Amino acid sequence: MTTVHRTCPLCEAVCGLTLTLDGTHVTKVTGDRDDPFSKGYICPKGASLGRLDEDPDRLSAPLVREGDQWREVSWPEAFAAVEKGLKAISGPERAIYLGNPSAHSMAGALYGGPLVRALGTRNVFSASTADQMPKHVASGLMFGHPMTIAVPDLDRTDFLLMLGANPLESNGSLCTAPDFPGRLKALQKRGGTFIVVDPRRTRTAELADEHVFIRPGTDAFLLAGIAHTLFAEDLVSIGLPVEGLAEVEAVVKDFPPHVVEAACGVPAEVSVRLARALAAAPSAAVYGRIGTCTAEFGTVTQWLVDVLNVLTGNLDRPGGAMFATPATEGPRRRKPYRTGRWASRVRGLKETNGELPVATLADEIETPGEGRIRALVTVAGNPASSAPNAAKLAKALERLDFMVSVDIYLNETTRHANVILPPPRLLATGHYDFALLNFAVRNYARYSPPIIDTPDIETPSAEASGAAVSATEGPGTERPASPTTGNRPSESEILARLAMIASGYGADADPAALDEMIIGQLVGDHDPAELDGDDEAEKRLDAMLRLGPYGKWNGGDLTLRKLRDEHPHGLDLGPLQSRLPEILTTASGKVELAPPEIIEDVERLRARLDEAHPEFVLIGRRHLRSNNSWLHNIGPLVGGTNRCTLQINPADVDRLGLGEHALIQSAAGELTVVLEPTDKIMPGVVSLPHGWGHDGVRQRVASGNAGVNVNVLTDEKIIDPLSGNAVFNGVPVILCRV
Ligand SMILES: Nc1nc2c(c(=O)[nH]1)N[C@H]1C(S)=C(S)[C@@H](COP(=O)(O)OP(=O)(O)OC[C@H]3O[C@@H](n4cnc5c(=O)[nH]c(N)nc54)[C@H](O)[C@@H]3O)O[C@H]1N2
Ligand SMILES: Nc1nc2c(c(=O)[nH]1)N[C@H]1C(S)=C(S)[C@@H](COP(=O)(O)OP(=O)(O)OC[C@H]3O[C@@H](n4cnc5c(=O)[nH]c(N)nc54)[C@H](O)[C@@H]3O)O[C@H]1N2
Ligand code: SF4
Ligand SMILES: [Mo]
């Protein structure tokens, strides 16, 4: 038995884990008590890391599809098939989709960008436009860079107003905070207050000092009402250089609490009280997450979140909303942030952060004409499950001339690929959180080197290799052992090889040339020979750490060697520091409180003030023991319960005379759902979780408890116009008896 440590890659909380190994088999997982950030915290997902890593349904060799049959092939054969498929298709006709786990992996962080550039296309899509793009756009416009995102200073704040987030299930998002529940309890213990705004009384709301129900999709009204009150009652107190204060005051004039009350369902006296409490608290932070991003006014809402942080003097001060100083942060040039530098071909939707909205991916594949997408690369994504109007997208995927997926499973999306390239097991992969540590509530760094050198899952099956297997094996079928595949590449190497192929260098080209070029550009005058690392990804991490704010090449002493060898449990870099105005990269060098495109969109909000409400609107939810679409094959996590139920208020069930099931219809589609009556949800609101509806997947446990896909109902035609983000919350639906 050996004991090893590593960061959990399964959510944004970056917990340190301690794993007990018997050979290469994980026998136990606990929280790493010596991790200075997570201090031993672990959730059920982290505890099942070994099961996930050793799931017999994970792909162990590349697959090539022939009709509806899959053939396991060697890695050289798989890359040759990709070369053949991509070669025939020009850059503008290619597309890429990067899924959520690519924001957690070193491969995604280091090789996603080069792969995008190598493909030579503007058809770049990711889970970001189904998630947090409004936050990037609002932050980019206000602070100058889309990654300059303020997080609540959770460990020091006296007052937290949280909207559309449920960290007791999600463990937090765009707010990297291991043991979020414990941190909230500590806030209360030190005399602080936290308030949750949510159409459901969630576990987080139950822990909170107060829970405020809100009609889905209307947070912007509430926040504008609070801003209105701050001005009206002379409670504005700003400690920073800002531009545009007068414009903000002018636009929120039209949103007094008694007027927004009808639109958002929050009583005027509550909005007024929240405004006064925010202003009076010694320190306070407003934090909005997925419920407020995946909504029609996503960007305006994210803007208002930080407007309130500014107006109350809480932006960039301890206990307020602050900016992390991640160890791999690079220099940022002063350059105004812009969106809409190009537009999508079919619907003319704006580019944001170099991406197009995933809500229009299907249109770009289906609609004939010059520049139609004919080839698609997916990396760690399941858009056939996760995108709005997923049924339309799944159908569109069938029309591609070529598709290659980098994924560990054969699932709703990868089943449409011509070639699937599976990364090796987690324990054979190094881990560093390049993206998530930008949003940490404490400055921190941790590197997890690979802990075993056996990239394959050892399966006992001794059946003939290379045999064809059907696309959807039933439960209990033994999967044939993989053929001899030669050296199994890391995910970094898979992406680097795809980049080499996409650039025209061919399947046999050595991807080290790519890293050499990138490292050369990165290190400038420093000597690349000083860099440590067993592979190119580690060397690139070392270069970024050395050049970063604590780095050896930047007046500090941090290197990869130091982080890895002296701080195997992670390195605490202290509480968040005030960083403004230095890190502002806006044209004015100040916080830009009134970006013109946002002020213009407030007009659209104003026009909604007196609109009638649909009888029912649909929202989503998350469960602690699930992760988007891909942990449903881990038996102990799923348990025996059906979690894919439609939560509905009992009064609505009675009023409509519904039974155990109901038919739910939207502009996009319809589903028959199992009802879960509960008074934890507002009347007029129903909630169905995403990531279910497993169909045609080679995952025995998940297939046996398939559920339905909520994204059959979500409408790809409705987006947040400023960010292109999908709208998953506040979708109008109709309910009928079945
Ligand atoms: N209705 C509704 N829809 C939603 C949401 C919602 O709240 N409601 N939430 C949205 C949000 S926030 C997000 S982030 C998206 C997620 O959307 P996606 O990123 O498209 O989907 P995931 O379900 O996260 O799928 C992750 C994929 O990565 C694979 N995978 C896991 N680990 C690895 C790895 O190490 N390497 C590789 N290469 N692959 C791996 C899994 O098998 C799976 O196929 O869904 C969005 N969709
Ligand atoms: N266990 C688990 N953890 C996860 C994930 C998972 O699938 N499972 N997914 C990960 C991902 S990809 C992400 S992005 C994060 C998301 O992390 P969170 O943002 O914390 O996500 P949720 O738990 O879905 O909480 C969103 C809340 O918003 C509420 N809501 C819906 N509509 C509205 C609205 O219009 N206004 C307001 N105020 N509230 C609304 C919902 O009822 C829900 O309680 O979680 C991550 N962590
Ligand atoms: S909270 Fe997130 S990072 Fe921590 S153990 Fe659970 S899944 Fe892993
Ligand atoms: Mo997400």
C-alpha cells in the first residue's frame, strides 16, 4: 500500500486528496488534511475518484466508427484516420468545441489555444457560452480583461448576498473555495450574515440567514432596484477611480423597488432592506452565479453585481469582492476589451472572447452555403447533452463529414464521431489548475505530478483484441481488451498531435516542436534549459510559474521544482490583496461603470418591466453527487434514486390535477417527466436538472438510469445578446396531464 496526494479535478473547489494505492489500484480516498487551502475537505465525488479512474466503461483504446460499429485501433492508426478526415476540409469549414473538463485539465489550458489556432477557423465553441460568458463580458468591459473577475472575499466578508448559486451542491463556481459550506458557516460564526436569492429553497438557502424567492430570469430587476435605492438614499460610497457613475445613476432611476417588485416578485421593502444592509455592513460582497448567468439578461445582471460592489465601496477591499493573484498570471496589456470582432455566419451573433455561441453550433452545421461547418473536433465536451436544443444539435452532428472527439467515454456526443481518442487514466496525468486559481478566495498553488506510470486501466477481460463491438452494449457485456496500442499518449500529447495534424504537419510530426516554439516565445531572454519537468507540459508550467507574480524570474523564488518537491500538499500564498488600479486594462485606466453596450441593453430590460409573465418557467439545478452529464456511470454516486425529476410546487400539481407524471412542452420540444412535488420551489416555477437523458451511450450504469434531457426543452433561439450565452433559466413551458 502506498499513499499519494493530488488535487481533485472534478469541480472548481480544487480539494487536495489523499489516495491509498494497492499497486495502481485506488483503495481509499480521503481529504488531504495537510492541504493549506482545503484542509481535509472532501465531497462524495472526490471520494469516488478511484471508481471513476477505474471505470471499466472508460475507453482504453482509440475507436474508429464504421457505420454503427466501432473498431478499436492503435494510436498511429487513429491519428492517421484524423489526418485523412481533416485534410479534406479547409480551415473555415472546421470547428472546435471545448467542454467543461478542459477548463480543469493541463491539456486544455496548455494545448486548447494552440489547437484552436492550428485548425485555422473562427468556428470556436465551448461550454463557456452555456455557462459564464456573461461574467467574462461584463468584467472585460468594466475592468479591461475578461479574466479580471472579482470573487467574494469569503473568509473575511461580513455580509454576502448570493444570487443563483447553490454551493452546498455545486461546491462553488467562479469562486474557488474548497469547503464552501464550512466557509459559509465560519462567516456566520464570526457574526456575519449571508442571504440567498433563488427561486428554490436550496440547501444553501436553508443554511442562510435569509432566503429570498425570485422569479427566474429577473435578478437584473432586483439588483437595479438595489442600486436605485443606494442612490436615492445617498448610500453610495466609492473608494476607487471610476468612470460613468452619473450614467449608472441615470439608468437605474427607472427601477425603483416598488416598480421592479411586480417584475421580479421580490417585495419592495426587501430590496430596500438589502440595499441598506449592503451599505451598512463593515464589508460586503454580492456574488451571482449560474442561475444569473444563463438567463436572458445575463450580462446586465453580472454588470449590476459588480456595480453594487463598487457603489458600496466593496470592490477590491478586504471582505468585499476581490481579485486573486494566481501564480501563473501573465502580464496584461492595456487594450480595451471588445466583443463582436466578427459574427456567426448564419445568425450574425457576436463573437465574445474569440468564441461563437454554442446556441448556434447546430445552425452552422445545418445551413448550406460557403463556410458551412463540415468537420468538428470536440474535447472533453458533451454538447449533444449540454447545449440548448440539444436534440437539434445531435441531429446536426450526423451531417458532419468528419468528427473527432477527445473523450474518456462513448456518449451522446462522441457516438457521432468518426474517431474517438481517449486520454489515459487520471492518476497517470499531472494536474495544475491554471484557470480556476484565477478565481480563488485565497492565493494558492498546488501541482500534482502523475502518480502512476500505467496509463491504462487494467481490465481482466482476455477476449480477442480488435474485435468489433456494437455501439451500445447492454449492461453486463464484457468489453474486449484493447489491442496493443504502443505508448498511450497523454491528453496533452493527443491535443498537441491534433494541432500538428490540423496545421498540415501530419500524423507523424513530433509535437515537441510546438512546445519548443511556445516556450521560446514565453521565456524571452531567460534560458529554457533552466526549466524543469518530465514532459513539455511540465516545462511550460515551470516557465509560467517562474515568470508569474511569485516567480524566480520575477523577483520571487517560485519554480515548479519548489512547488512540487517542497509543497506537495500545496502552497498557501496568503489572503487576497487589493490590486486596483494596477490590474485595470481599460482605456481610461479606471473602472468603467457604464460601458455603452451595457447601458444600451438596460433599455431592453426597461421594456420588460410591464410584460406579462408566462404561467410556468423552467429552471435547472445541480446535485452534489452528480457532475453535468458524466458521473452517472459511477454506481455508488448515483445510488438507487431517480434524481432526474421535475420539482414543482404542490399547489401547481393540485391546480392542474397532475399525477405522478406530466408532459412538459416548450418552444423547442417536449418531454414526459416524473414529478417531485415540493414546497421548496416557487409556484409557477419548475426545475429539471441537466446532464440526463442518456441515450446510445456505452456506459452500463448510466444507461440503466437514463432520465430525460432537459435540453430538449431549452430554446437555442433565445440568448443573452451581449454574451451569446445560452438561456437555461426562465424558459417558458406548458404542463399537461398524461
Ligand atoms: N439545461 C442546462 N444545460 C446546461 C447547464 C444547466 O445548468 N442547465 N449547465 C451548463 C454548464 S454550466 C456547463 S459547464 C455545460 C457543460 O457542458 P459540456 O462541457 O459540454 O458537458 P459535460 O457534461 O461537462 O461533459 C464533459 C465531457 O468530458 C468528458 N471528460 C471527462 N473528463 C475528461 C478528461 O479528463 N478528458 C477528456 N478529454 N474528456 C473528459 C466526459 O466524458 C464528457 O463527455 O453544460 C451546460 N448545460
Ligand atoms: N455536484 C455538482 N457540482 C458542480 C456541477 C454539477 O453538475 N454537480 N457543475 C459544475 C459547473 S459546470 C458549474 S458552472 C457550477 C455551477 O455552480 P452554481 O452556480 O452554484 O450552480 P447550481 O448548483 O446549479 O445553482 C444555481 C442555482 O440558481 C438557481 N436559479 C435558477 N434560476 C435562477 C434565477 O433566475 N435567479 C436566481 N437568483 N437563481 C436562479 C437554481 O435554483 C440553483 O439553486 O457547478 C459546478 N459544480
Ligand atoms: S468539492 Fe469538488 S474538488 Fe472537492 S472533492 Fe468534491 S468534487 Fe473534488
Ligand atoms: Mo459550468
